[in-house]
Amino acid sequence: MTSIKISAALPWTNGRQVPVGRFGRRLFTVALACMAPLSFAATPSWTPPGPVRLVVPYAPGGGTDVLARIVANQIGNALGKPLIVENRPGVNGILGANYVYSAPENGTTLLFAAADFISVSPHIYKKAVKYDPNGFKPVALVAKMGFVLASKESSDTKSVAEFVAQSRAKEITYGHWGPGSMSQMGMELLRSKTEGTKALPVPYAGAAPVMAAVMAGDVEYGFIPTPLAVASKSKLKLIALGSPERFPAIGDVPTLKEQGYAVDSDTWFGVLAPPNTPQAAIEVLQAHVNKVVRDPAVRARMAEIGYTPSNIEPRDFGAFVRAENVRWGSVVKAANIQVEE
């Protein structure tokens, strides 16, 4: 057998080639084996085969659409192909999610997902939903959004304890924007912590009409999205925030937890891909979305419009989605929320 002589210019030999011996050869081989995977992982090779569409299953101009465009605009042409936001509204996001689930699995069609139609709707709309909520490929969590228990500005209710006492004494009314909407889910989650409360849900066409109804006193209460609560805080009585922590823009509003009710009614927004999207594509997309979400200027902009930027790594997003699907499914079951399809 022919022996191979390996020599190396070591730092302490001033450039002279020095035989490294049998131990050195082994060490050299191990070093090369360890370095190779790192170089490949650091330089992902996937590029989209065409323009990338980020499907938003709501109409243009709403909060979800604005948030999606912040992400899309920041990524820009970093993918090497245009990233286009495409609005496909219908059935509270279900139609857009159905579309992406059956789209080509090549990384060119993505879903800007929300808890409404991923974590809640599949438990209620059994016929309309054509996707497995756990079947999408997770890319990254972008942000969360809170909800505020609110009443009209002249309301006598000053605390959650007073709200609970009132809703035990009589049936209160609250507004929401459809069965399984996060406004309804937040209220039902709170009621699950307060035995004996009675409430009549009153449906409206959207979050803005619910807020208008609360302001006018047409309904007594509503779980108002944090962005709307921030924009209209002088026209509402903000009783409690249903988030784990206070929100800076309305920092004087205590959380439900602070008032004795351990409720986290936050909804979430993130990017999902069709099933079986290649892992190489997922990793590249994760890197781009994560870079945007970690950008201080982007995070400041999200907070300014009422969102809490994500603090979890993309690799943990899949487990987060599965946990949220279980959590909200249990609320749907406990509240017996049903629809006729």
C-alpha cells in the first residue's frame, strides 16, 4: 500500500512545511469532516423557480394585510425573485388557506396565516376547511396581537371583577365578528375562567363595526383588537388587556392576569408553506423572514401599529402552531361553538 505523506504549514513554523504524522493525519481528516457540513449550512443554495406569492386571505387595507406587506416589502428581491402580496379573501380566511394548501409545493406560494383560520376555524367549519391545520410546512412566526376587554367610555364598569359580577347577575351582551372569530374566542376564554357568567354574543361584519357598536352602547362589551384600542383609547373604556404582558402604547391598561384571571387571548400571525415544500426552500425562507422580524426598525413599526413582534425561533414555530391548535380547539369545545354549513 502506498503511504501518503501529509505536511502542513503550521502557524508556529513560519510557513515551513512540517510532516504531521499519523496522529496529525487523523486530526486533519476529522477537522475536514467537521468543517464541510458547516460550509454547506451557511450558504443555502435554493432559489425560487419563479415569483413568490404571499397569499393574504383577507381584503386589502386591513391589519393583517398591512402586517404582511411590512414583511414582503422588507424581503423585497432578496430571494432573487419578486415577492408579491396577493389578497384572496373569503370565509374568514378559509378560502385563501384552502388555495395555498393545494398550491404547487415548490416554495413559490406562501400563506400569511393567522390563528383565526388555522387554530380555530378547523374546529368549527368542518366542511369548508379543506386543509389539515397541522399539515402546512411552518416557516416563521411574525407577530402576535392582543385584545382588550372594552366598554363604552361612559360605562360604570371599572374592573374585570365588576364585569364578572355584572355578568353573573344578568346576561350581558358582547359584539364579535363571526363564530370562532378571535373576539368571540377571547370572551369565551375569559368566561371559562369565571363560572356562572351569562353572555349573549352579537355578530357584526368586522372588528370596526364591533368597536362602533361598543362605543354607541349597542352592545355592552367587546374584545377589541389592540391596534383599534390604541387608535380609539379616548373613546372607549379599556378594562383589561388579554395578553400575558401590558402593551406599551396603552401601558396604563392592566392585563386580565393582573386582575386575577389567567387569560392569554393573543392571536398570532406567521408564514406557512404548502405540505411537502422542500426543506431547502423552507430554510431559505426562514432565514429571510427571521431577518425581517429581528430588524429593530421593523419591530418598532410593528409595535407602533399594535403588534408584538415574534420572539421565538423559526425552528420552534411548528410546535407553537400545534400547541395553539390544541389550545383553541379546547375553547371551542368548552363554549360549544357551532355553525350550520
